Amino acid sequence: MKQYQIFIILVLSVIVTQSCKSQDLKKENKSETNASVSPRIIKGGSIEMLKGRRAYDLAGREISTKHFAVRKTTPENPFKPHKHEQSELWFISSGKGTVILDGVEFEVEANDLIILDPWVEHGLSTTGEVTWICLG
């Protein structure tokens, strides 16, 4: 089963709800990071595959979706740091790279899941090639 298919199954298994929370955050905190909930990186290598399924724990997270994108990042095409009101999930499908979260760098690789809260500055760079999925 391709990693895209596994990710889609993961997404379908999570209840994704539309919420006014992002609008509330926008009104309250337009230019600051929501400090009460920190971004997380779930290392896929630390999750055991059971019956062809790798389950990523998203308990306590509410994600509303506006887009689904498959992206490719290279040294010539980095994903520059930015921030916005929308929460996002990033799934690293292949490759290795460096995620920047509020100015702090973290190494990521295939099967890692990055959970981004509203207003967290985020970007991705690599010395090779990273294919990843953005759901937000």
C-alpha cells in the first residue's frame, strides 16, 4: 500500500470538524503563536505497524480542512517559513528534511507527521528531495 493511501486512510479515520476556533484565534491573536498548544512532530518510525496500519494519535486536536496538497521540496524549491490562522497536518511521504517551527529546527523523514497549530511559523528545507502531504 502506498504511503499516500495510508495517509488518506488515516485522515478518513480521524473526525475532521469545522470550527469557529480559527476565527476566534484570528480575532484574539492575529500575529502571535497560540502558546497554549505547542506544535508536535510524531516520528513515524516510533509507531508500530499493526495489521498494515500505523495509527497517529491526534487526540485533543481539532483540524478543519480547506485544502489537501501533495508537495515536493528541494534545495531549489524550499518551503519558506510563514504563518497563518489555519491548523495543518504535514505527512512526510519520502525523503529527509528540516522543519522550522517558530525558529527551531527539527529533522524529519518519511512517515513523520507534523501537527501545526494556528500562527506557528513553519517551513521545510532539504539538501535532497522531500515529498509531503499538507492537509489544512
